[in-house]
Amino acid sequence: MVLQIDVISDVICPWCYIGKRRLEKAIAALDRQHEVRVRWLPFQLNPTMPREGISRRDYRIKKFGSWERSQELDARVIEVGKEEGINFAFDKIERTPNTVDAHRLIWLADKDGVQDAVVEALFRAYFTEGRDISNRQTLIDVVAEAGLDRVEGVLNGDDGLEAMKVAEELSRRHRVEGVPFFIVNNKITLSGAQHPDSFLEAFRQAT
């Protein structure tokens, strides 16, 4: 039995990174009882973000009211991240990026069979290394490290934009208001960074 798991996420969402780890634990617990196919679909937390991104401090103060409140929320994520083996380094992040190009390359990576590696590389680059993934050269370097090269042609054109529109429609259809959001075999949906047991129950229901 094939399990098709569609993950709607944004690469600057820390809970999406945590959700990825928990999904991986659930898949590992299946012990290869099913063929599992995971597909990452785009969601823009900040669709009006300038292409070059903005100062993370300014962005977080505007979103949460104060830098102190932002740091409190970051501290909670850091603790949860440690439980999942993720070393969030928010102090290294200077800019909140526009993620359109990152999503376009994730779309391309799916075609090249390296999507999971590219998603992982983007999460790691942003959250643990503090790299600016709205910078085009940085983005090219990050995905190349994950096995995706020759991407300049895509970035210089419109490839992947139509796929983003299709994903937006899917999100509207499922009334997605936050990410991560998981769709299992087009039957069962889960919202948020669920614990592995919740994924396993969804897998059972979907099969």
C-alpha cells in the first residue's frame, strides 16, 4: 500500500521543520510496511514580503508587538527543537526572507528526485546557520549542496510559479490557515507539528 503524504509548508516556519522531524519518526516506525511518498508543497507565510526580505527584528516586532515577546516565542521553539535534534539559532538570523524562489527550487527538486534533501538543506541553512535564503547566490549554493544544480535558468524565468498557484488553490480548498499542514492519501488531514503517534493514526485511517 502506498502512502502519499503532501506537506504544505514554508521554509521559514520553525514548526514546519519540527513537523518534518516528527513525520520522519512516524515513517520510520512503519518499518517499511508501506511505500511512502512525501511531497512538499508551497505556502507563503508572508506573500507580500519584499523580494530582498526585511530585517527579522523589525518583522518580529511588528508581528508580535515587542522584541521581548519574539524572544519568548523563540525560546519555546528552541526547547522543542532540542527534543527533535534541531539546533535553532535564531540569533544568527538577520533577515526574514521572501520565499518564492526557495519554493520554486523545491518544486524543481521534486522533478529531480532530491526534494527532501533540498527542503532539509533550506531549513538547516536558515534556522541553524542563519543564511539569507532570499539572496539568490546563497539559495543556489544551498540547493547545490543538496544535489540540485543548474538552477539559474529556473530562477531567471517563471518556472514553478504556476505550481505555486495550484498549491494555493489546494490550500484554499482545505482551508489551510497555518502550516505545516499534512494531507495523507487525499483523505486524512492534520494541522500543525503533530507528534509521531498522530501521524501513525492518520496513516492507519488512510489505508
